[in-house]
Amino acid sequence: MQGDEIADLIGRVALSDRRAFVALYNQTGPKLFAICLRILKDRSEAEEVLQEVYISIWQRARSFSVASGSSAAWLASIARNRSIDALRARKPVADELDTVYDLADAGPDPERQTMTKDEGRRIDTCMEELEADRAVAVKRAYVEGLSYQELADQFGVPLNTMRTWLRRSLLKLRECMER
């Protein structure tokens, strides 16, 4: 779905059009859910925040202006801000300085950090072995959460070609990682 179509749906939502709201949810829900999930790292919490995101969209649709920016960016910023708010709300607040010292370090130990960095370098090295457009497609699919159809549209290739690109690229990456 193009940005103009999303902007049109938001405009119709501003007029309290429920069908437009359903269409907007169907078209943008997976993308906004991916944003929430990436920030919160908890599926059930991300689902709850996504519900709040769409309540906010319903209530604030009148404030959206095409002139002020892209519709996708407006929706993504609502999802991002709601997710960050939820993340901040769940962090414990220390009443006293002494209670902070009693908290265990939740971060990975130095050995685990080194292993993670090494694995990241191996993935980067393996990604360099892929053709440039295939590597970009893999990153956008598995890091940014774009759908096969969105990628096919961006790269100007048929949907099945994009699926083939991604499948073959993942096989090459796995083969490289096993070396």
C-alpha cells in the first residue's frame, strides 16, 4: 500500500469511518506490531501497546496533515512513542540509593558479550558474500520486518522472485556460518 492510500485512510478515519479504520489496521498492523515488538521484546506487551496505538490513531487522526510528513512515519512515530512509554513504565524506580546496589547486573557477562560480537562479525562477513541487493533484501526482511510483497515492490521484482532471493540468501548465510 502506498503512502497516499494510507494518508487517504487516515483522512477517512478522521471522519469516523470505521471501514477505513479496519482497512488501515489491516494494511499497517503488521508493520506497527513489528515496531512495538522490536522495542518491547515481549509479544503480549507489544500486542497491548499496539491496541493503544490504534486507539490513539482513532482519536488523533484529525491532527494528521499530509503536508507535515509521510503517513507511514506518522503511524510509526505513534507506535514507537507508545512502546517507549510502556518500556519506561515497566522499569523499577529505586526509592533509595542502597536498593540500587542490591540489583543484579542483568546484562551479559564479558564472555557472552565477546561471543555475541564475534557472531555479529561472522554474520557481517557472510552478508558481504551475498550480492549487494540480496544482502539489502535480507536485512530489510529480517531486521526491519518488511514483507515479501513490500520488498518485491521496492526492488521491482515479482513476489516469487523475492521469495527465491531470500530463501537462497538464507541458505548461503547458513552455509557460510557453518564453516
